[in-house]
Amino acid sequence: MPVAGARDQTVVKRRHTPTIVACLSLVGTANLLAGPHIVRDSAKTFSVSLGSASPIGPASIREHAIAWHPSRRRFYLIADVIPLRHAHHPHTYDTELYLWRSGDLATWTLVGLAVLKGKRDVDFDGYGVASPAGMAVWSGRLYVPFSARKTLRFTQRSIGLAWSGPDPEVIPWTKTPGPISDLAGEDDDAAVVAVPGDDRLHLYHRTTGNGAGRGYRIVHTASPRPTDASSWPRAKEVTVRPAGVRAQELTGAICVDGRVHLFVIEQGTGVKGIQIAHLFSADPGGTFQQADPSQRYLLDQPDRLKDGGHFTPVVRSGRLIAAFWTVWQSGPRYGLTGHPVEFTHRRWPVPR
């Protein structure tokens, strides 16, 4: 179902190949180079939307994940889709995941419904699949985790996993019959990361904890047999909440230059509004630290962000090349805006 040429669904094709600036240090000088932070090329814009002309009808696109498939030579986007007519719009309750493809990040073709919810009151995901924060190619197939909503009240949420065949465009995808992670409290905002040289697929997700006031935190687990739900060890906490931060929600995860980078929405009395922290670790099991010691949060972001703007970094051949945000588009409808981006470093003064 092509979206090219439809109003509100495509933009003119543009190409951009930014480079990653190598990590450096200038110890002993008047300045130090800070850790990597993200700068966007705001002159070049990508867009994904579902207007009235789309095959689904007018709908919103919320949490999303994008992966480059090296053998297919295409980008694939998977996302929560919420029709405007849906009883729970603008929220991703009782929803399912749709798939798009693109050769250049500018023109997207809607493939269709890739991850279906299960049977109500029977399956662990009978009331919806949602919140895909990161997708990865592993052993030639696309893998995406999701928040499985089990009850009418959307409680007992756990993390399930879906995967494609050799051709990702053969849909729907296969799912685990039960959770791969199910902690006390509610589990959402899941991402998988493939780390070069590591035979495991790594999972990160948000958990609300045990209900004893611990707040939202990010956890990790990994498996060499990801389609076997029983092969995933119990997930463990991998981030530290700074003073004044009461909640952390995962919105993106990638591996670049041997480090796993997590992008985490933070809220609390110590944070103005809703901010996206950029954390990284050379050990996929953490603990994750600020990527830039002088600046915890993303600064260079587009306007009209929805609810802080769910953020998706895009990696191709081990390099960060673009990023997409969830933004308001028209009336109550929201979708995605993207830009070419790069990691860079900036100098910050050393106290004398």
C-alpha cells in the first residue's frame, strides 16, 4: 500500500551522510571535549504521517523503531498506530504495530499490520501490543519487542517479542507465546539491540517496579535464543535516577562504536518539563552513565514535540545517520518528523 505522493504522507527525497566525530581528550589543556551529543541538520526534514488519504484513514503514530536491513537494502519502521476514531486516541491502548519500508528515509511505503494483538481474556497480549522503542536485525531477521497488554484495565503488562521471516514484508510476524520479561509492576517501552561480536540479543525496557515507590526504571536482559521465551534471564536495573528524577521511560536504544546508547525520557521535580537523557555504556549490562558529562539531555530537537517527543535514532552500518521524533501534525493527529543527525563533541571549560 504505497504512501508516496499522498498528501501528508511523504516529502521530497533527500540524501545525507553525516560522519561520526571520533572520541578525543585534551587532558591538561584549558578545555576538555565532552562526550558525544546529537546535532541535527534542520534544513533537511523527513516525515511520516497518516492523513485522511492513507489506507488506514486518519491516524496517529506514536512510539516507533527504525532498523536498516543490510540484505534487503532498506529501512524498516514499526510503530504504534492509533486511528483518530479509536476510543483510546491519543493513547496506545488496545492497539497494534504497523510496518513501513523506505530506501532513503524520505519516502515511506506502508507495508501493513505486522504485529497483531492476541485473543482477549486468553492471551498475554489480548488487549494490545504497544511501545516498540527499538528494533534490530539479528541472524538476518528483524526483531521487535512490545508491551503486551493482558487485561481490560491494561494491567499485568509484560514484554513480548515478535520477529520477521527472511523477508520482513511477509506479514504478520511471529510472536513468542508468552512474555520474555515480566517483572513486578507494569512493563513497557521495550527495545532490542544487537551488539557486534556478542551472540546474544539484548533487551531493555521500562518497569514501574514493585509498587513500593521505586518509580519507573530501565532494566536489561539478554538471550542467545531470543525466540525461546524461557531463555531470557530476569531483567536487572541498569540506570541510576539522579536526584529529583522520579520516572525514566525508554524511547530509543542503539549500538555505535562498541557502546550501547540509551535514550531515556525523564520526569520529576529536578527536571524542567519532559527531557530525553542520553546515556551510554561499553558493557551492555550497564550501569549506564551520561554520554556527555556536561549535558544530560538532548538539546537540539524539533518544535511541536508531542508529550516530550518519542525519539528514535537511526543507525546504518554502525553509524548514526538520522533521528525521528513524535510531533503534533494536524489537529489531534500526530506523527513523525525526522532529520539527518550526527554525534559530535563540544569543548567545555575546565575550572582552573
